[in-house]
Amino acid sequence: MPAAVAVAVGVMTMGALAPPAAFAAPRPEAVQQGLNALVHTDGLPAALASVQDRPGHTRTYTAGVGDLATGAKVPRDGQVRIGSNTKAFTAVVVLQLVGEGKIGLDTPVDTYLPGLVRGEGIDGRHIKVRQLLQQTSGLPDYTPYLSDDVRYYEPRDLLDLALQHKAHFAPGEKWEYSNTNYVLAGLIIEKVTGRPVAQEIDRRIVQRLGLRHTYFPAPGDATIREPHPKGYDRDAAGAPLDVTEFDPSWAWSAGQMVSTNSDLNRFFTALMTGGLLPPAQLAEMRTTVPAGEPFASGARYGLGLVSTPLSCGGVYWGHGGSMTGYETRGGVTEDGRAVNVAVTTQPSDKAAMRHVERLVDAALCR
């Protein structure tokens, strides 16, 4: 696996634990204090947050430094790689096509990609589109089999890696997170529309909502276009390693996108209030099954959308993402509060990620 792909897209623990005192206060300064703690106590290079209240007013926060080499400030609401939040965008496009009568949720994958999905215990004639989006297909994840020697992957290369391994279970038998599901969803979008998945996401979601800081990087584009904090990993000696720039093609429609916390809040708010899907398709997206690892106890997975219990009651809806150099967590409540938090490394310390998740919970429970 490439060094820049040390952690799979979407590998996350979206906990909903009761926030400790340091994260629990509902005042705006408590969000800042929470970010400061992530930097000074947990040792993360930078942390950013965007908090949107019910009327739609937004506050943004930063902590840490945006560039460890220069000490540059963290850009307010800077762009980050959003990892598996991309899955929610991909799922929305599929569900829009369902609403248009171009895709059937309970239609076999083989109808759209004839003969493509075959392997040991794997047959696209027996896997439904719904099971891709719901993560119940049984398809193995390709991510552990990525190579250090490959810098650019075509989507079919990713699928080929997965199909070299046997099915983990029969379709619909259980739930298991696999990026392969969303690569196939992207391929179905392209087959049905005749256009690149990036173009469809841009046309149907990004432009429609005016997400000015959100995009799907073009092939070979290793940069982040607008002001952004640098993303970091650790080298063999434990020193921070700048991994901001790389080709994210290995993530494709499962996790390639770049955005900001505020744009993510706008996206999930529009989605949950009916701004992107007809009622029938939004109801399908919100129909969930119990989710196991890597999600926390109580989390449930819909069609590219996760519900996570709140310590103050109810749930919030989002997805979250893990991508080389960055982690993002957040979502929106039923009554319109929205929070997204990003940090500029993938913490190896699970306690640090629990603190990120608790900060999301505290901000939504204010």
C-alpha cells in the first residue's frame, strides 16, 4: 500500500459518547477550547470547525498551525480532503438517477455493468444497487491491496484488485464497510449518464448548491486549489511528514473530493431538508441498518448516509471521512443544526478521534 494511503478511505469511528466537561459547554468559546485541546493536548497539527445554527448563521474556528515548516496560520474554513464524505455525494447522484427512472435500487449491478463483477463467490447478477450503497454487498475492499509502485489508478484497476479476493459474505447477509461498493456506484453513474462521475457530482450537487469551495480533483491533480492547512502523516521515526500533495485517484468516487467545513454543512443541510432528492429517494437514503466496525455502537448506515446518536438525545446525519493527511467528522440534526470538524492528520491515537467526535456532539447539543 502506498505510504500516502496508510489508512483506508472512510475508516472512522463516529462515536456519540457523552462529552467530557472540556467539550460540553454550549458557548461558542467552548468550540474554540475544544479545538485548542485537540492541538495542545492531543498533538494534532491543526483543527478547524464550522458551526451552523438553526437560522443558518455560521461561525468558523481554527487552532494550531497550517504549515509546520513555516508556522503559517490555519486558513479560516480552509479546504481539506474530505475522504468518505464523497460517498454521500456519490449516493445522492445515484438516488437522483433512481428518481429519474434511470437506475433501480433493487436492480442487479449486472444490468448496468454486464459481466464486469465476477470473482470467487462474487456475481454481479446477485448484487443489487441498494446493497452497494448500503454496504451489504459482501464485496471485499480493494484498499489493503494498493501498491507502493502505482501512483495513478483507473477505477477499473481498483475493482480488479478487489475481485482478486473472494466475497466476504453473500449479498444482503450482513453489513461491512468496503470502498469497492462506491467505486462500482461511480461506474454505474458513468454507464447510465455517459459522463464522468466528477462531472455529474459537479453538475447535480456542487453547482446546484453553490458549493464554491468543493470539487472532485481531475486525474493527475495532486494539489489542493484554494487556501488550506497542510496535511500530515508520520515518518518511521515519528516525525511529521507533509503529505498534502498526492494523486487521490485510489479513492475515486469512494473518497476523492476536496471541500471545506462550511460547504459540507451546506451540503448535508440541503440534503436533509429535501434540496437534493425527492421525498421517496430521501426516505430510502435515510432507511438504515446497524453498522459495525469502523463505526461506533449505535451508528446506523443508510444509503451513503450515517445516523449517529447524540448524547442529548436524537441523532445527527452525516458521514465523515478519513483521507491521507486529514480527518473530518460532522453532520446535521433534524432541526437544522450543523457542525463539521477537520483535523490535519489521521490520528493513530483513538483517544484523539474520540475527542473530535465529542466536540461534534457537544456543538450539536448546545
